[in-house]
Amino acid sequence: MRHRKLEERHIVCELRCETTNRERVRQLIVQFVEPARLEEGCLYYHLHQKLDDPNTFFIIDGWANEDAVDKHASNPHVAEVMKELAPLLTFGPSITLSSRVSD
């Protein structure tokens, strides 16, 4: 079991937008959630909004291993949503990939 936990990959993806685009950006990134949760290897997939800067969103997700991350990143659904989302962003997506170092 310990070995499998060490293979996990955890991601924090930061996205920022202008206030005028905030609601549309939220609508678009919410479209990532349910499809990602259905992907093989998804441990969790959550969307967060910064309290002191509501134009900043975070997608925080966990995957069983690097292969699951790669498959998620190449999912056509992600590319489809990004076509409309990318022009609305002022920053990001900025992706931080990490591995577990403790139980």
C-alpha cells in the first residue's frame, strides 16, 4: 500500500481572470470536474475559488500515478474546454505537480 501512495501525483492548477469574465470562467472550469472524476486513476478533483481574490481559481486534483496524469492531460474534453477558456484568462493555467512524501 505504501508503494502505491508514493506513486500518487497531486496537482494544483491556478487560473486567473478579469472580474468581467469571472462567471464564465467559473462555468467553464466546472465543466472539467465531473468528467475528470470519471477517469481511471482519479483520486479526487476539486475546484476552489480564492476568498480574498475571487478572480483566482484553483483546481486541486490527485491521481493514482503519472500515467493517469498523462491520460488526463491528453483527454479531448480538456482541450475542448480550454479553447474557450484560455482567451479569458489573465494568468495560467499554472500547474504545480507534486508527489507524496509522507503517509
